[in-house]
Amino acid sequence: MAASVTVRELVHAYGTHRVVRGLGFTLEPGAIGCLLGPSGCGKTTVLRCIAGFEPVEEGEIILSGKVASRPGMQIPPELRGVGMVFQDYALFPHLSVAGNVAFGLKRLTEAAARSRTASMLELVGLVELADVYPHELSGGQQQRVALARALAPGPGLLLLDEPFSNLDVDLRERLSVEVRAILKSAGTTAILVTHDQHEAFALADEIGIMNDGRIEQWDTAYNLYHRPRTRFVADFIGQGVFVRGVADVHGRMRTELGELEGDSRSDVLLGAALDLLLRPDDILHDDASPWRAEVTAKAFRGAEFLYTLQLDSGTRVLSLVPSHHDHAIGERIGIRLAVDHVVAFPAES
């Protein structure tokens, strides 16, 4: 049965160094969550605490309504109903694919173990490789064997620690979609740890952006991109730059690229200087626009160019433009704002 996960005010330290600082989130049964953040932010430590590999200094971890960890008490890892897929897969080289998948099924009868192994291999699309050994597999195939082995005992919760980090970019993106489909088919609750936002977006239902041992925002990928609650989240997710603006008495924001309707943030004062987040898709190429910008760099992306444009003030912004608009470095082009989600923060000096 899929587990629910509740983490409350979690604190963990190595000696005097606090790595996790009052972190909390909730995950419903069958949902896929992700801890996303830069290296050193504490995300793998949180995963190890949930698995039972690390004690907690403060707070508690509740799995399916039962306290699994709190200060001075923790249920052993093997009694938590938690599976784990490690960064290096940790497959047994002397066992075949089927032998690896069956490893955790010793409590079943031989016939039941064979049946469960077969169903797991079918789930991950490796039936024809049942008798092959790990060294004969590609990285993507090894990753799916590790996933099948972790799912075979029927854990209520599956933890995945940077599971695609050893794979090339194209394979990583494809497997992210495949693994999501496998987890949804199995109905398993899962938590992924990664520093790669494309993996997080492809795999997770909900994502927690971690910074310095805390979750700055726990939300859907859409809201993290379009409605970031903190400057760190706005800066970390996607691409974008901050452009200076001023809030006027009518609640609009005046910028060097025109006016925008303001937001309802209570900490934005009338007449205050603001930093407005502009994504590459917020700035459109428009030859009829009175606002011009100089092309200072360009990156061809097939269907689009990603242009770096310098405004008259010297501020540089990014713009995605269909690739049949091939402008030269140094050329001045017309641009205009098309911002559906206004994201602004009090200006930094």
C-alpha cells in the first residue's frame, strides 16, 4: 500500500554543523515528490533521514500515520517499508537481472518470487534481458533493473537519490518520463533527490526547492516557474533576469520597456523600487515596437534562438525568438513585453 509522508520541523546536524534546519513537507499516497536544490543544500541528508539511515535532532518523520523518527527514537530502515535506488544503482555483479530483482523476495515461496520477478521485469520492459548480467547492460538498463529490484518487495515509499546522474542528458530526460510512468503504474509513493530541474519537472508531482537546509517553496513545477514566492526560487528555476521597475499609485509597474499591471504583494509599497523577473518567453521580438535592444549573444536551439539583448540602460535580458529570425550580433531589434505572470520583489541595492 502506498505510504503517506509527513516531515515536520526536521533538524539534522553533523557535529555542530546543521545541515537541515526546520524542514517540513507532506506527500499524499501515490504522489511523487522531489527535493530540488544546489549541491550542499541538505537534500540527500533529508532522504537518508526518511530512510532511517540518519537520526533526527529535532522534529519528526511520519510514514502512513506512524512516527518513524523523532529525537531519541527511530524505526530501523528494514522495518519502514521503504525502498531505495542509489546513485550508482548498487547492482550485484554476480547475479543476473532476474537474480537482482528477486534478491529482496526471500520471504516468498519460490513460485511467488518467480512470478513477482517476472511482473517487475515486464513493468520496466526488461523481460528479454532476465538472464543477462549487469556488466552487459547499458546505463539506462541498469537503472531500470535497480528500479525493479527496489519495487519488487512492494515498498510503500521509494526513495531515489540522484538516480540519473551517471547518464547522458538525452537518456536522462527519456528515463525521467519512463520512470514516472513506471511509478504511477505501480502506485508507489516516491521521493526524488536531484539538482537537475528538468528531471524534477519530468518526474515529480510536487517539488520542494531547498536552500541552506530549508524548503523555500513546496509546489507544482508550474507554480515554481510562474509564481515563485522567494527571490531564490525565482533565480534558481528556469532562466531569467531581474529588471528594475517602480510601483506607481495605480498599482502598475513602470519599467524601461513600458508599464505592467502590478501584483498584490503586501510588501510592495507605492513608489518603491522593484526587481521584476523577466523570463525569455516574456520578451517578444516585434519590429513595430518602439523599444529596441542590441543583440549581444545568440544560441541556436533548433526551433528557436535564445538571444541575449542589451537595453539602452545597459541591462541585459533574454528572449526566445523563432529561428527563422536570424539576427546578427550587434544588430538592434524591436522587442516588447508579454508578461502573463508578473513576479516582482523589493529591489536589491
